[in-house]
Amino acid sequence: MRICSLVPAATEVLFGLGLGGAVVGVTHECDYPPEVESVPVVTASALDSSELASAEIDRAVAAAAENGTPLYAVDAERWAELQPDTVVVQELCHVCAVTTDELDDVVRAQDVDVETIPYSPSTVDEILASIVGLGARFDAGTAADELTAGMRTRFRRVEAALENVETRPRVFVSEWLDPPFSAGHWVPDMVARAGGLDVAATVGEPSHRMRWADVAALQPDVVVLAPCGFDLDRTLGEVATVELSAHLLGTPARQESRVFAVDGNANFSRPGPRVADGIELLAHLLHPGDYPDPGAAWSRVRL
């Protein structure tokens, strides 16, 4: 069994199931758990976003989409060296990872027999089911049951702690900074499980582009900045507090100092085991008197 994971969340799952030794290739964005650093990388990004601001990245992605230019490339030579027999892919977002179409070009060119396994959950329950599915496919069913049981236990702990809360704050989770995107798919589900009401997104539906004026009009009680692929330090480095303060003028979130930055890359962007960390963190940010700080990275944004 030689697995290539082209989905960072699936990579986390495979290692969580004790299958790390069978993973022979990963993407350039697979950075967790730490053991993945020793696994060969089989993809590269056509866009070096390390020195670009959010608005510049957005424009570059939009231009690539308009021109039909792929954002990622599979290293055909490395692929041939590794000879994987199974590859995990996603079809949820062309911006987040290599898609099946991009992989098919390499597979066809090399005329190899590779089994393709999709990993594209869009709700928290689908994340649990997808973990179980990977476990069943790779004879790690017991490990998958244990992993998902642990996640469910944590979800129930949050639910029990918030059982008697009197209010559900109105929450906007921003998946991008400039322009803002409402965080979609599993994130509104996370908000609901953490005792909040997502004011801009629907569970299971994709994120969508907005304007900060639109966000302010929704009058959120809490704003969570969780840009996709950014850790906490990069998020804080890109937040223009004066500009954001003006954008959110008149909202309860600004008036009550409830604008938070989090590690979106670790706890929100990836549909894997660490969504449990994100739900626990949201529970604390939304209901600090009812749920303790779980220790995940976050910071209040002073406006």
C-alpha cells in the first residue's frame, strides 16, 4: 500500500489512523502532524503567496481562474519515482488543493493504475463519516472509530457546557480578509455547535465573497478572522486595525471588543480532526464564562 495524499486534511487523518508509514507523497501544504515533514512533496503552487497581501492573492487567484490557469502542479517525475497505488483527492475547492482533473493529466501520461479516493466533506458530520470511510478503506476501522469517538466526546462536552446559555451570539467568520469571504461548508456547523448563529453562511454551502459594508449591515455580535491557509501571526500581520475598525463601525462586535483572530489554517480551514479544537475555541470566544480557554491560538483584535 503506497498512498499519496493531495488533501492536507486527509493527510492529518491518515497519520491520525496510524497509516503514516504508508503515505509516500503529500502536497506542499501538508504541514501537520510534524512527522509529515519527512514525506516527499509531489505538488507545487503556481502562485508564491508568501509575500503577497490578501488583496493581491485574491486578484492573482481571480486572474488564474479567468485565464484557465491551474493554481497547482503535480511533479510528474517525483510521482513516477514514488509509484503510489492510491491517491486521496478533493473536489471541494480548486483554490485549496489539487483537483481530480489536474491529477488525471499525470496519471494518463504515465499510463499507471492508480485508485482515486475522494475526500470532500462539507459538514462536521461528513468529516466524521469521511474519517470512518478512510479507516474502512485502509483496514484501520478500529483506529477510525476511536478517533471519531474522541471527537464526538469533545463535541458533547461543549454541548453540555452550553446547555443553559441564554443567548446565541450572531457570528461572522471571515475566511479571507480583503475582500472578506463568509466561511462556508463545515464552519457554520462549527459555529452552531459552539453556541452561535452564523449570520452570513449556510451549513454545507460554499463560502462567498462579500464587502465589509455587507458584514457591518448584518450587525454581528462577534467577528472571527480565520483566513484560509493563514496562521495566527500572519493574520495579525495583515489586519489593518484602523481600516477594520471603520468597516465595523456601529456593530456590536466592535463596540464590545469581540473581534478575534485565530489560526485558520490549523483549526478552521481543514475538514479534519482539528475541527474539534476549533469548536472548543469558538465555544470559549462566544461564551467565555461558560467554556474555558482550550489553549488553541487566538488573539483579540483591538479596534
